[in-house]
Amino acid sequence: MTGIYVLTILFGVIGMMISWRLKSKFKQYAEVPLQSNLSGQQIAEKMLADHGIYDVRVISVDGQLTDHYNPSDKTVNLSADVYHGRNAASAAVAAHECGHAVQHAQAYSFLQFRSAMVPLLNIANGFMPILLMIGMMILYSTGSATLLSIGVALFALATIFSFVTLPVEFDASNRALAWIKNNQIVNSSEYEMSKDALWWAAMTYVVAALAMLAQLLYYLNLLGGRRSND
């Protein structure tokens, strides 16, 4: 169990390092102006149009690295820096988020599965932290594992969600990179920057998923150890 606990902490540290690296990469590539001089907004709208998608809006939202696609209202939400930016980082992010819109339009199976999980996961996230905390207290004070087992089941659902997210993110990046390259949105050096930026972004999801898996194994070992002592 100690090994799993250490592994969880390790993934947490690695996650922070990758997050820092991601921000530094985006800052670096945001200083490289695109030869095409297209803004993130223009790139997003062009990619949607090229895929025959005309019912998705491209809008600007507050914050940094807050870019996302919302399938419920069909909006590509780009942070102000990406929306107005005319650089390799903006091109990568704008095209990636439109990759999700293309997935939605083409009924990409992993995105559909992920979207179907969201309502249940939103409910689970409201109870999971309390159940885990109180469940741990009850387990150590009375030996009852019922409440903790429910919390761990909800945590397992969140872990599955984090792993389902991986193919969704990688596929969106692959679609984005293929499109910006084939349509000459970026030149060869800008393409490599965009590819590198999206790789680091993907790594944040990979490490987060592995960290959740390690934590889930910790809880399962805790429950298994307690039951073997009964």
C-alpha cells in the first residue's frame, strides 16, 4: 500500500511539472507569428466550414488555457489570447477544439460515451469527496467499509471517465494537426510547434488519468486489506 501511496504523490508532482512545461511551451509558441496571419477565430471558423459544420459558434471566453468545446450548446470556446492570437499556439488550440466539434458532428464513439457519462459524473462528484472522507473515518473507527465502498465506486467511475477522455483528446489533436498541415494553415516549422504544444497538452490528461488510477488502487487495497483482517 505504501508503494501505491508514493506512486500517487509521484504522479501529482509529475503532473505539476508537465503543467508548468505546457504553460511555458504555449508562452514560447505564442511569440511566433503565423506566416498566414490567421487568428485563432479565423482558423476555427475555417476548419468548421471545411468540415461542413455551420451550426457551431466560435466565441471568446475569459481565462488562460480555458479553451474547450461544449457539445450541449455547440460552441467552440477560445480564451481571448487564442481567439485573437495569430501564432502557432493559437493555431494548435483553435484547431484542436474544432477537432472536438468534428468528432461531435461525425458521432465519434468515444466522445459520445464520454458525453453520456457527464451527467452521472456531475452527480457523483458532488458526493464522492464527502463519502471518501467520512467513509475513511468510519472504516478506521468502526471497521465498517460500506460508506467507503460507495465512495470508491464513484471514484472508479471518475477514473474510467479520465481514461475515456484520452482517445477523445488524442483524436482531436490528430484531426487538428492533419487539417492545419493539409490546408497550409501553418508552415513546416509552425506545424512542429503546434504538434509539440498539443503533445504536452495531451500529457496532462495522461498523467491525470494515471494518478487517478494509482489513487483508486490505493483505496481498493485499503478496502481489501481491511476485509482480509475481518
